[in-house]
Amino acid sequence: MDAVERAAALREYAEQTASCTKCALSAGRTQVVFGSGSPDADLVFVGEAPGFHEDQQGVPFVGQAGKLLDRLLEGIGLTRADVFVANVLKCRPPGNRDPQPEEIAACEPHLFRQIELLEPVLVATLGNFATKLLSGRPAGITRVRGTPQEHRIGGRAVLVMPLFHPAAGLRTPRVAQTLREDFERIPDLLSRPAPETPPVEEAGTPAFAAEAASDAEADQLDLFG
Ligand code: SF4
């Protein structure tokens, strides 16, 4: 797919997703927050779910955590226009509560389709939910952050870089410093040749989504894992 075709396909998928009612979150949302950024991005960030401001504005990461994400990007010479940013859930959970297993199971096809269309070199997962879903493994973010992994997503081999959620960086200076250090590794990861042999296991099976969510429920999905 060339750049024009990719942009058109993403736009069309966003239009389809805008009316999604596959889970109960459709009832309380202002709008679906599909994701934003460059359709040609080599780097895709995946967070958890829209919050109040994201639900109002229709754009992911526009609050304080988003501002930290912008500063982290600036630190490695990038802006939002160079990347694509999305979430595991496209609609805001009431009161910003944790995503539920059935919500993740309902919404994950949207994320996997986005990644399939974007064909990124690197997917940076922000926090526990995105990391567990896209890695297909239950290990918490504290254990796996900063260690790139190869996974098969949408039928392609993709490098996944688990990172702390920026909201955790806002709470704890040590985490913010770790985020800065992990971000500094991103340019090198982007310059690597794309993984060639897709691992057999595809991320994001419904069974895994349920496991990830229940595991996350158990630890209240604290952002540190
Ligand atoms: S959260 Fe996802 S699955 Fe649920 S209604 Fe929104 S777009 Fe659809």
C-alpha cells in the first residue's frame, strides 16, 4: 500500500469505527477516539483508553500525560506529526476506571486493524494494558519495560518496545527519568531492519485479552505493573 492508499484506508476505517457499538462503552462516550498522527508513521504508540479530555476532543493523549509524551518525543527529535498514537480502547471508561476484559475483547480488533494498516517498524506500548495485549504475555511493565520484543501483529513481525505509561511518569520522577532513558533508545530501534520471521504466536487472541485484563484487574492495573 502506498502512502495515499494507506491514508485512505485508515480514514475509511476511522469512519466505520466512529459508529461502533460492540461494547457498553458506546453508551457513555462523547465520541470514539480512533487515534491520530501520520498514516505513514514508522512508530506507533499504544496507550490504555481515552480520558475526559480525550473523550471531549476526540484525540488521544491531550491531557497532562499527553504533554509529557510530547516532551519525550521532542527529546528524540520527533513530534506527534511523525508518529501515530492510539489506545487499546477507543471509548472512555466511566470515571476513567480500568478497562474490563469484555471491553478489551470487543475493541482489540480495531487496534490490530490499525496496526495492520499502518505497518509500523516499531510499536511502543505505554503501560500494562497495551504491553500485555500486544506482547501476548502477562509480565507486568516494570519487568519488561525497555526490552524490545518481536511479535506477530496483523500477520507481520513487529518490534514492540514496552514503556511506562506517561501518567506514571507524572506521579514519580524516577519513572519519568526511566521513560526519558527508554525513549532515547527509540531512534536506534527505528533504524534497525524490520524483523523478518514472524513468531508463530499472534498477539491479541481473545483468550489472551481476557487473561491480560483479569491479571490487570488483580493488580488494579497500577501503571507500574
Ligand atoms: S470501546 Fe471499542 S468496542 Fe467498545 S464501543 Fe468503543 S470502539 Fe466499539
